[in-house]
Amino acid sequence: MEEFSYVTNPDLCWNAWISLLLYPIGSRRQMSVKALLPFSHSPVFARLAGISTGLLGASVLLGWFLKNEMLKSIIPGAPPMKPNMAAGFLLCGAALAILSSKMLSKPVRICAMAMAATVVVLAALTLGEHFLAWDLPIEQWLIGNVPGALETSHPGRMTSPSALGFFLAGSALVAASLSPSLQFRFPVVVGLSAALVFIGAVPLTGFLLEISFGPQWNFMGMAISGVAGAIGFTLVGSGLLGLLQSRGRLKWSLNGLTTTGFALGALLMIVAAATAFSFAKLMVETTTLLTHRQEVLAKIQELYADSSELASGQPVYIITGDDQSLKGREHLKAKAADDVAILRKLTSANPNQKHHLDQLEPLLRQRIDWDDQLIHIRRTEGFPAAAQLVDTGKGVHLSAAIFRLLNQMEQEEYQLLGRDRKRAEAVSRTTFSLLPAGVFLSAIILSLVLFSLNAGVGKQAQAEKALRASEQRYRELFESNPNPMWVFDVETLSFLAVNAAAVRHYGYSQEEFQAMTIRDIRPPEDVAALMNNLSHQNGGLDGTAQWRHRKKNGELIDVEITSHDLMWLGHKACLVLVNDVTARKRAEEEVHQLNLELEERVQRRTAELETANKELEAFSYSVSHDLRSPLRTVDGFSQAVLEDYGAQLPEEGRLYLQTIRDGAQRMGVLIDDLLTFSRLSRLPLHKQTVNMTRMVRETLAELASEKKGRKVDINIGELAAVHGDPALLKQVWINLLSNALKYTRKRETAVIEVGCKRKNGSAVCFVSDNGTGFDMRYAHKLFGVFQRLHRTDEFEGTGVGLAIVQRVIHRHGGRVWAEAAEDKGATFYFTLEANNNV
């Protein structure tokens, strides 16, 4: 298949429009879910889902074998997963991973089917245990005796909803393992897989909502113990759907209206089920609470009876002295203590009852101790002593306090019982009211589904009628297209339809095309790439690409094709539009070759220019360096002659020697300036933030000697901080400010202004003076080396200073220029990169 690199070609715009018209011929009738599923072209998702599910089951089984609680639970804080559930997930994951493999031979299918069938049998046996009262030691078959730590009579048995989920998962995997020729298996797999996703994702959504918003949002009542199972069922279901989609089997044929009706019906079902579950759960809770209240009342009455019986036995013994009247007293004392302990446990959530028990318990002990004391005195000192002690009334007071507290506890429980009974009655009324409401809601759901289906079918019938009416027009467009077009079968690669333009362009007849495949119009060396793309694309060919095709006469041509997937007469096919770009490719190759030659020429000229510049710099440096020695000799010997023989020379001779010295010294200054100028192109830039205001003030301080004896007015405005090399920028300010001081020397009051303004993110600095100025016709000479607009006898200088300024500013990526008028002063501008962080 074609490997597509998306490009835009105006020549194919008309063809692409025609292809979009032709696309509905086979594909409007079925809407693909590629846009809904991210795994539409590859079974990788299904394989990952299978591996993840298998690892889930294997980890739990390993935890049971190793007695590792963390592996058993998977999720921290959750109870251990049942071993038979883990075995089911291991088998389901392995079967799904096997079915996702590329080479799905018959033995592989049988292996996957055997695993899935085992899951079905395991689930069916478990359902039999729940509903037929079977007692099968399934968990013992897996890991031996399972400890009863799970607080159930069958700690290893999975719940009935889990067993039902495995029954659905195993059945779906069995159907997916059947031969592809059995078409009925696809609806079965899709339906069961969607049900698995539903029963896994919906409760899991409720559990996640509970974590975020509170327990009232857990509409299916899922506990943390069911999270791992819900994740496993969701993985298996979505993996099977992804497997079908990757093989082009998952299609959605209902239109938007019908789909909306079904979605609304499903949503109403979820709401109804969640509401019914919520009220049923509430009904069970209130019933349990009523039972609890009655149990507390019964226990209070037992404690009341025990206390009364304990209190009644002691007076009889005081009067008669018969030990038979004390028979069973120790048992009653122990029972009263047990009753208090049980009441504490039953009323642990009620702070009022806890307070009552805190008062009651010491009173009971005091009453029992008082009775024991009386019995001891009667036995040792006789009836008179005991009667005297009874007359104190302490026992009566203790008994009254005990019975008063018991009455208060009883009244408290009766009040709570009355409140809970009213609540239970309200919940019962609501729950039973929901039964007819559920029937009506089911009727509403059926009506919505029925009428949305009817409307959808009506619209689909109208669409098919319009499609049949327009199909002929589309076929005419297909045949009349001036560019070659064809349709080929994605599985067999054979041509299904070819237009007249393709017959003319390629030289094959219609019959020859029908007997060929798309491999036959490719050069032999490109066939391997075609088949490789076919395996990677999984039949999805939408896009644009460039390939080579071969005509019947053997001529190879470069083509640009646009492809679209579609269904053609029951075949999964691809529509291809061809544009011959052979001439364009040759022109592009010629242009590319010319560009390469031009680039090579530019590189060669650039290298030559760099070499010439380096040679010129070396020459300038060498000449400047070699001139220093003779200049120093001329200046030195001239000075020696003046000092040693000046008195013997006439005035004119001394003048000549002084002129020689002045020329030699001026030549030395010129050489220094030339060396400075040549070094500027070689020195590396060390850029940093530069405070221009401080730099200008420092420069003026260094030029203070040039202001001596003069009236100079210097105004320094606010200067922006810039990004540059401080040493080189210092040279710029020295040259510009010294020029300003020099050319204002003839003014009575020299006025110099330094300022800066921002423009388009750059700093534009300037130095303005009221000096002699210059004629703007000669401004282009200002920044040339040794170029001067004034005579040396008027103003000293070498003509290199402004050239240095220009070289420094250019190296900083800026520009420099001047504005002036004769005898009206001059202004020099330069731009630099502003530092916006300062």
C-alpha cells in the first residue's frame, strides 16, 4: 500500500473534490467509528489490553501462592481478590493477547478458544453455586484451603456479578476465536464486549464520582474491593472492540438521530437502575437500623431484669439466712457485666448512651458491693446488725439510680426507634412507588428507542433513495474525469473499476486492468515497499503520496495519487486519483541542480573573499608594523640634530627639521589608528549589559583636557542600557565626543548634546554639536578610512576615527549615519540592541 506524505497540489484539487463525491457510493451507508476510537488502525491497543489483564490475574495468583497481601489486593486498602477471579482474568488476558497477534492460524485460534471456554465453565459453575446451592471447591482446586479472613462462609468464591462478567467475557472471546467465515460472530462479540465495558466502566465511574463528590454519587454502590475487577472487565471489553476495529469489522450503521435515541434510553436505564439501587440500599440500611434499635432495647430490658433479680435475692437472705436464696447470684453478676459490655458495643456511635453507661456501670458495681457487704454481715454478725445496715437506705438509693438510668436509656432508644421507623416507612413508600415508575420509565425508553429508530430508518431510506438517484451522476463524473482513476480491493489488491483516462494513459484495456493488481503497475523494485505499507496501514489508505508507475510500454512515470477508503459493492476498497507529475519532477530536479551549482559558486566566492580580507588585514598590519621602525629613526635623529646642532643651524634649517619631526609623528598616529582599525575585525565580542550614561560621563572625564580654557555646555539626556562589548563601545564614545569637542573649538560657547531614544526595540543614540558641520553632499565619505572633509591645518586628525566607529557599530549589528549643515553643526547617530530587562 501507498505510504503517504501529505502534500498540497493544486492540480489535484478538482480530483479530490470528485473523490469526495464518489466516496459515498460505497461508504455513506456505514459510518466508521475511527473517529471515536484512537486504536482504529492497529491491534496494539487490544494486545496491550490483553497483556494488562493477564498481568492483573497473574499478579494476584502469585500473591496467593507467595502469601503476599499487597499482590493479592493490587489496590492498597482493598481486600484480596478471589483466586478464581484472578484465574479468570489471566485466561481472558492471554486469550485476548493471542487473538491480537498478526499470524492468527487455526491452532492459535483453538488455543485461545480453549482458554475462553475454561473461563465460561468457571463462571457457569460459580453461578450454579450461587443460584443452585452447589458447593464446589473451586478455590481449593487453585490454591488449596483459603483462609476465612474475608468474612464470608465462602472466602474464595467470587460474587455473582463477577461470575456473570466472566461468563460474558469468556463467551465473547469464544465467539472471537471462531472462523472468520461465520459472520454472526461479529455482532455477538460486539454486543458482549460493549456489555463488558458497560458493566465495568459504569460502576467504576460511580466509584470515582464518590471519591470526588461524596458517597451519594456512587450510584451503583461499588466498593473498593470491586475496582480491580471493574478495571479488568473494562480492559477485556475495550480490547475486543479495538481488535474488531483494527480489522475493519467494527462499523456503526445507525444515523445520529437513532444513535441519540439509544444513548438517551441507555442513560435513562442507568438513572433508573441507580435510583432503584440507591433506595433499595437505603431500605436495607433502615431495616438494619430498626433491628439494631430493637436489639439495644432488648439488651436494656435484660439488664433491667438482671439488676432487679440481683436486688431481690439479698433481702430474702437477710430475713431467712437461707443460702438457697443466693443460688445463681454469681451467674447474675457475670451476666450483668456482659450485658453492660454488649450495650457499650451496640451504642458506641451514640454519645448520649455512652454517657449513661459511664454512669450506670459504677452504680452497678456499688450495688453489687453493697449487697455483698450485707450478706457478709448477716452471715457473721447476725440479723440485727444486717437489719441496722439495711435501715440506712443506701441500697434503695443505688437501685433507684440504676433503674432511673436504665429508664433514660430505654426512652432514648424508643425515641430513636420512632424516628428510624418513620424514616423506614418513608423509604419503603418511595421504593415501592418506584416500581410502577420503573415500568413507566421502561415504556418511555422503549418508545424513545422505537420512534428514534423509526425516524432514523425513514431518513436512511430517503438518503438511500437520493443516493441511488445521484449514483449515476457520480459514475459519469468518474468516467469523464480527465485524470486516471480506479478502485481496487484492499485485501486482494485487484482492480475493481478503472476510468477511460486510466486506459488511455497507461495503455492497458479494461479487461487487462480487471485481470491485474496494483502490484503489476509498479516497478519490481517498488513492490516490496508497497507490500510493507499494506501490512502497516491495515487497509487505511486515506491521503496523498508520490510513487512511480509503469505503463504497458514499460515507460516509468512519476505520479502523485490521492486515495480514499470506501466500500465498493461489498468490498473494502480504495479510490485512487492519479496525476502524472513526471514533467514537473524533471523540472524540479533541474532547479535543484541549478540551486546546488549556485550554492557551490557562492561558497567558493565567499571563501575567496574571506581569503582576500585576511590577506588585506595581514598586509595592513605588516605595513603598519614595518613603518614604525624607520619613522622612529627619522623622528629620533631629527630630534638629536635639533638638540645637538640646533644652535649652529639657521632658522630655516631648524624649521625644516621640526617639519620632518611633525610629519613622522603624524605618520605614527596614522599607523596606530590603522592598526586599531584592522584589529576591530579580529577581536571577539564580549557582550554584556552596558550602562551608557555612566560610560559617557567617564569618557567626558577622560577628555577633560580638551575642554581646558573653553566654555563648553554639555547636556546628557537619559541613555538606555544596551547589550554590547563595553571596551569597543567606549571607543565609539571617545571618537564621537572628541570630534564634537574638536569641531566646536571655534565657537565662543560650544554646545554638545548626548541623548537616546527607543525605536522598534533598538536604542538610537546621538551626539549633536554646534560646530562647523559639513556639506551633506560629501556625507558618504565620512566613514571611509583616511577620508576628511576639513583641512589638517584647520582641524587635526587622521580620518580613521569615524571609520572605527562604523566598524564597531556594524559588528554589533547596528548602523551609523550623520546629519549636518555647513557652519550649523552636526549630529551623529548610531543604533544598538537595547536591553529590555533594565
